Amino acid sequence: MSPPEPDLLARLRGLLALRQQELRALLQDAAEARASDHGTEVQDFKDVAAEESRAAIDDVALSHATTELAQVSAALRRMDEGSYGACQECGEQIDERRLLALPATPFCTACQADHERPGRGRRL
Ligand SMILES: [Zn+2]
């Protein structure tokens, strides 16, 4: 398989750049919300519990956003280097449909499945 066509690459770069902006804004907002949280006082126990469970959910979402932002940034970097579209594991060209669905993915379908197999323990 040959590397992605220039117009496909341009389209993917647009998607990645947009996603990068969204994620940066989201993380920025979260950081600001968290900073202003410290100013609030006086809560009864019910509120504190609700607050804490909300914070826990936010932490998961935030860690996902952080991971995704790192992937998106790495994908944009690979685009600049000209290695974008090649699987970071086996070096094969990643299927275009997969790139369109997941522009930031560093792996082809086979390697991704490998990574997600329980017990392998290898992480991105
Ligand atoms: Zn691969």
C-alpha cells in the first residue's frame, strides 16, 4: 500500500489540528475550573460526596483527553516528518478508512488488536 494521497493527508491534518484545539481548550477549561474550585468553602456532606464523584469522572475524562492530545500531537509531528500513515509497530501503511476514523492512531488494525489483547501489557 502506498502512503496517503496529499489531499487525504491535508484532510487528516485538518481533523487532527481541530481535535488538538478542542482538547487543549478542554484541558485548559478543566485546569481553570479546578483552580477556582479551591476558592469554594462550606459544603454539607452530601455536596462533598457529589462533588467527589463528579471529580472522579472528570479525572477519567481528563486522563483520556490528555492521552488523546498526546496521540494527536504525535500524529501531527509524524505528518511533519513525513512518516504519518505508517504503523509505528510494524511499519505497514495503515488503511485509509482507519486513518479517517481515527486520524491519531499510531497503529494498524492488526497491531492495535495485538496491543489490546489482555495480558500483553504493552502500552502506547
Ligand atoms: Zn502494524
